[in-house]
Amino acid sequence: MACNQGAGMGQVLVLNASYEPLNITTWRRAVVMMIKGKAEGLEHDSKHLVRSDMHLPTVIRLRQFVRVPFRQVPLTRRNLFQRDNHTCQYCGSHELLSIDHVIPRSRGGTDAWDNVTTACTSCNVRKASRTPSEAGMPLKRVPRRPLSSLSFEAVRQIDSGRHSEWAKYVIGA
């Protein structure tokens, strides 16, 4: 079966030589890097062929290490909602989202990645100035600092089931 780009298809996770996730690229660019000998395929889509002797790659690893400067992901409303997949971390709702402090600000809680989470307004009001355990409202996912903006997209792809094979290469998936 020849390749034509369908929904979710065509995205390839690029790993550094150290197996650290670097980027998500198109299958065409990934194939070019493999043909040029710059990358090797680690995971493949067995249902799709690029050519008769090559399956569509879904994860590739660069043969040479590429130095990448570390950049922290800033804590913004947009990044927080993206980290939490625009989902209330208490009830799973996608409507009327707000920011909730796990340890309330009235008790010294800070604006930090590990203390803020996405909550719908009704859960946020119900929780009030209590911790999740005091309110009897367990979190669906423990809040963590994202390692990179790449991790947002990678986790989304894994959670959607489109690229479950990426999970072993992405921390926090």
C-alpha cells in the first residue's frame, strides 16, 4: 500500500542519538534523513510502505548527537490547559475551564507547575480553599512541570492512540 498522508499519519517522532525526543517531523522528511544515512528507523507502521523495501517510519533516531539548548516551558494559562489536554483534572469536563491551585494560595500555594491544574469552574468552586484530599476530589493526573513543548504534542498523540509506540521514548506519557 502506498503512502498518502491521512489523519494522524505522517507524524514521526525524532530522537537524538541519546534517545532523547527532539522533534516531531513529517514522514517525508524522516525518510529523506534515513536515505541520507542521518537517521535510523526504530519503529515502523507495518501497514504502510514508503517503497517496496521500506515501511513508513513512526520513530527515528539521529545517528549523530545534536546539541540542543535547554528551554523551560513558561507557566501560562495556554500551556497549562495544553498540558492537561483542555480537561478538568477532577471530573473530566472540557467546558468552562479555569486554573486551580492544588494547595490553595490562601495557604501559601504558589503559581508553580506542580501546584496548578486545570479545573472546570464548578469543580473549582466546589473544591474552594481546600486541598483535593480535604474536598474528597482526587486528581486524575498529578501535576508536573512539562519537560518541553514537544512533550505536550507527543503525550497528546500517545493518549489519542495514534502513536502508542512513542510512549517508551517520551517521559511522562
